[in-house]
Amino acid sequence: MVKQEGEQKLKAMAIKDSDRLGRLTIQTLAGLGGLAGLLIAALDLIASLIGLSSSHIPSGWSELYQAGGVVFLLLGLAGIAGAFLYAKNKKRAAWLLLGSGLLGFPVGYLVWIPFFGFLGWVLWIPPGVLLTVAGLLAWITPERLRALLGQGYEAVDNANRKSIDQALFVSAIFVGIALLTIILMFTGLLFLGAEDSLKGEAGRDQDDFNNAGIAGSMGRWDKAVESYDDILSRNQSNLRAWEERAYALQKLGRYNEANESYERARELNLGKDGLSNH
């Protein structure tokens, strides 16, 4: 009788410890994800301020980064709120965490699409994965996850077994984070491929002009020249690319190459004027 009561107490203690571990895991993941989301929001808001102060970055980009920063701020705060809400309402917390984690990916892609949409997607991976995993765990519940892992409470009187169960539970969380990161990265690449296939030559040229403008605003004129070279590799008759390439080369002190680019631009301009006269 005494032995049975002791086993029941041990079982009750194990269940309590298990519940505490599950709750702390979900709240920690949600809290870290929310804080990471706030960091991404800060980066976007800083990018918007840089854009407003730079003549090389179109003004529309700054507004887009600013809007994205506000959305990321709200998503980060939602993740932190989900961490606190979990103690009171697990299901609502689960949906809040899942929504805030997954919604950030399309937002990040759209915010950064004028520059490089995939970068915005990748930036959201740390907070997005943490919030999504926390939401999935809250929705599935740690108890169900343990059942799926084959963990029960019949053998909890063994301290070593208890440690093994906890380690297995935590390991499953880390494996889930790794798998979700790979899946989301692959999904982002699919979006990138689809976007690139829909762009024509004019769209690719505009992307390279945008990249060159950003590189120039940061003093990376060598990178700007690379972007202009990409444009000219597709179309040697792009007058704007030759002119802006010449300016970038001049900033680098490569005056002979700059003069060649200016001369090429002048020839294209004369040819254009000749055609218009006819």
C-alpha cells in the first residue's frame, strides 16, 4: 500500500515536472521569437530612415520598409503576448503564435521585393521558425508530443528514465526547428524562382539598377559596376547603364574605363538622335 502511494506521488510529480517543462519550452520559444521579431522590425525601420536620407534609394522603398517595420513590430509583440497568453488560454495562444510566425514570411518577401524579396524572407526565418514551432507545440500540446515519442509515466520512478524522457522531448523540439527552417528556406527559394521566371528583361534591368543605386549609396561603387555589367551583358545598347557605369568607374578612379563608357554612351545617344531625325 505504501509502495503504491509512493509510486502515485512519483507519477504525479513527474507529470507536474513534464507540464512545467512543456510550458517553459513554449513560452521561451515564443518569447525569443517575439524579441527576434522586434529586432527585425528595428532593422526595417532603420533601413527606411537610411532610405529617406539617401538620394540613391527611391522614396517608395522607404515607405515600404517603414510599413514592413510596423507590421514586424506588431508580429513581434503578438509573439510575446502569445507567450503570456499560453498560461491562460492554450488554444488562443497557439493560433496567435502560428499566425504571427507564418504571416511574417510573405510580409518580409513583399517588403524587400524591390531590392531582393528572398532576403526579407530569410530575415524573418529566426523569429518565424521560433514562433511557428511554439504555436505548433501549443496546438499539438506537449502531452501529445510525448505520446507520439512513446513516452509514458509508468517508468517515471526511475530518475535516469526521467532525464532521458526530458532530453528526448527537448531534442524533438530542436529537430522540429531544424526541419521547419529547411522547409521554409526551400519554400522561399521556390517563391524566388517563380518571381524570377515571371520577370522579363526590363524587370531584371530594373532590379540591377536598384541594386547599383543601393551599392552606390553605401560607397560600394565596385558592386554598382558589377550590376551595370550584368545589365550590359543582356543588352549592350542600354544607354542609361553605360552612363551610370561611367559615373561609378569615375568614383573608383578608373578614369580610362570611365571615358570608354562615356564614349559608348555618346555613340548610342548620337545614334538615337540620328534615328529620331529620320
